[in-house]
Amino acid sequence: MDHNRPLILISNDDGFHYNGIRTLIQVAQRYGDVFVAAPAAHQSGKSSAITLDNPVRAHLVEKREGYTAYEISGTPADCVKLAISQLMADRQPDLVIAGINHGYNMGISSLYSGTMACIYEGIMHGVPSVAFSYGVFTRDADTDACIPLVEQVLQRVLEAGGLPQGVCLNVNIPPISADHPLKGLKVTISDLGRWVNEWEKRTHPMGGDYYWMTGEYEMVDEHDDRTDMYWLRRDYATVTPCHIDQTDHQSLGQIADLLL
Amino acid sequence: MDHNRPLILISNDDGFHYNGIRTLIQVAQRYGDVFVAAPAAHQSGKSSAITLDNPVRAHLVEKREGYTAYEISGTPADCVKLAISQLMADRQPDLVIAGINHGYNMGISSLYSGTMACIYEGIMHGVPSVAFSYGVFTRDADTDACIPLVEQVLQRVLEAGGLPQGVCLNVNIPPISADHPLKGLKVTISDLGRWVNEWEKRTHPMGGDYYWMTGEYEMVDEHDDRTDMYWLRRDYATVTPCHIDQTDHQSLGQIADLLL
């Protein structure tokens, strides 16, 4: 491999055979050598789940100059962990990118995202990391519409030589069409709303109830122009800087007063 | 049900048949009516995973005055979502508690925790929420040793009428024995360290490699006395206030400079 070219690790949560990861591989190859470690099976909604009770297997799909691809039998987090710690042990990645997810990872929903799990693993291993998601969740989503924006972000991050320590980027791109061209890019915060009507109850033909997860999302304030959801609805792409520190530093004193 | 008593929703990630949840049920019944919605199967390491591709089923295990218990076929997050949105539709819980987990949820590892997922769902639904974890991961862990500390925390939270908006509590309790009595309780931050040597590679008797997740945890700074891990090693229980806001607010300006 030409070590002057950056090494880019790519994963996702939709699995190896989706348009989104194909688009991302295609773009990434312009900027560096590419190493793919993607789940063999669809893994949406897996959050940062890891595989503890079962072994994980890695199947080499393709290896040629500047390109290596593995299918992994685990979760998105497993994929990035296994790639960085084992499969890429000879050379660590310079960048982790995830996606392009079929469907947004916006608002509080990003908590459930396997795509976000990939980049959380990236920053835990000290590697600059960016997730891309497109606002069309169908399998045949035309993720090629995202290419100019993906190029813009990758180019800037690589030119800057990385991202601030402990910070990864959650990039969302609205559905793009002739009627809805992309209007620009905004740096945003995640809306902290909630899902309502989360389940639909049905009865099995042989009897017995079961539930499908479904629901509608309620924003905290749909007029808050700091949020990802505000701008995505207005045909802007958004980038939300994220971290993995779950401590609520602001309430440390209040909790001490309450409990001690 | 006597509506003067608080209604306490209990879930976990180990599943219905572990000592930890039995201890928690026993303690909670002193403070209120109890509603259990626990996973039918072991769900450690499931993070905030949700079940999208399969239906979820709820099996009523027991129902008597002041006590209802369901086994749920999904993840820890599914359990709390289904309980609050469907099974408890008549009366919303006043408190969500999770655990007692067999094994710590400390440092960066809490990102992978199904126990933490339970309380994240709680605060998303506007309910004060507390997770308890004990530093012994074996199935036969004697979680009854945690009872005085669990009582102390529940009593204070119920007396205070809740917790600050959007904040939940991650309580960890070190292994307690005659040689290692509990020294006290500290309010802490999560250590933001990393796992190393995360996989062990083995070869199947019929050929072909597979990997087991394993590893050792490296703290950022083992002398940092603000962290959960520092105090747990010194026989103190810890409580870390947590939130679900993944936005890195501090770097918004820096990222705008980089990308726009």
C-alpha cells in the first residue's frame, strides 16, 4: 500500500450490500486506500451493541492494491473494533467513516443508531470519525446524490489532519431531487425530542398479541433553528459534532446535595 | 392499586431470572407498587438497541395487588418502551429503576450497557430513572449486599420528588464483603478510557478462525479522583449523573470554522 495515501476504514449498519456503503467506498477511494469492515446482515437500530455471547467471524470478500473488504458476522460496533484491533493490526486507519445510512440519524434517534456506533468506536480508538446518513430509508435510495457533500466533508477533515480530540461528526443529508436541491450545510445540535405512539399492537392469525415498533417523533421545539431537524426539513444538510461522554457535568453538585 | 404509593417500573439486561432484579424488586416493594418488564433472555452488551425487524411479545408472568410482572421478548430498551407506552398505559410510572446489574457499568463501558438503556428510555419518557450495578458479574452474585445503598438512593430520590430534568443516575456498587465493607458513596464522572486487546482469536476444530470479545480497560488517568473507577477500586459506591445529549456543544464553533 502507498503509505502517502490515508487509510480509510468504512463500516455501516445496513450491511455490505446497500447503495449507501457502495457510494461511500467510491468516494473514499479518491482520497485514500480503503478498508471495509461491514456487517454481513442488516443491523439497523443496534446502537452500540456488542457481541458477548457468540463468537464473531470475519470473511474476506476482496483484497487488491489499496482495497480490502471484509464481511463481519457481528454488530456495527463489533465491525470497527475487530477491524482496528485485529484485521488492520499492521496499519491503523487515519479516518473512520460510516454509512451512507439509508435513513436519517437525527434528533434523539441517533441514540439507537448502529452507524453512530461505528464512529463512537473510531474516536474511542483515537481515530477521526465521520458518519453520513441520507433522508431516504428505502433499500433503493439513490445515495449518489450525496456525493458532492460527502466529498466536501472528507476533503476538509483530511486537509485539517483530523478533528478535535474526542469529537466525531454526525452528517445528515436531506432527500435531494430536482425540486429539492441541497441548499447548504449547517452545524447543528441534536434535537432532544421523543418518540410517541411507539408500538402497534396486532394479533397473530393463530391467536396471541405481538407489537411492532413504529411511532412519530415529537421535537422539543420545531422552531429552534439550532437543531438538525429544523434544517433538514428546509433542505439543508447538517453536521452535529458528537462525543461519547455521558456524564451530566452540570448536575454533579445538585446530585451531591440530593444524595450525600 | 393504592395511588398514594408511587408506581415503580423495574427492568434490567440480565433477564428475569437473575438475583439482581430479584433484590431490586424486593427493595422497591417497600417504597411503592412494582411493575416489572424484563427481557426473557440475557441481553448484556445490547446498549440502546431496539427491535425493528421482528415483532416483540409480552408474557404476563404474575399479577396481584401492587405487583405486576412481564417477560418481554426484546431488548432492555424495548422493555421500558413497551411498558410505558402499552402495558402501563393506564398509569404511568413515577420512577424507572434498572438492575441490579451483575457487573459494573462504569467508565466508557456504560456505552454498551443495556441497563443504562433502560434509564435512558425512562428519562426520554419524562420519568426519573436510576440504574444500579454491582461489581460481581457472576450469575450467583449476592446482590443482597447492595440493599442498604439501594434503599438510601431510592429513598432520597422519592423524597426529593424526582431528579433534575433530563438527568438519570448510574449507581455502581463495589463487591462488598467482611474484608471490604462499603466505605461510602461518591458523586463521580465516568472515566473516558478505552478497551485494549479486545479480541481473542481462535480456530474452530473443523478449521476457520473466530473471535471472542474480551480485553482490558485502560483508564485515562488512574489517579483522577473525580472518576467512578477511582472510587470503586477504593470500596466506595459511585453515582454518576448521566444524560442522553450526544452533541458536543463546546466544539460547535470549531467545526463550523472547519467545514463551512
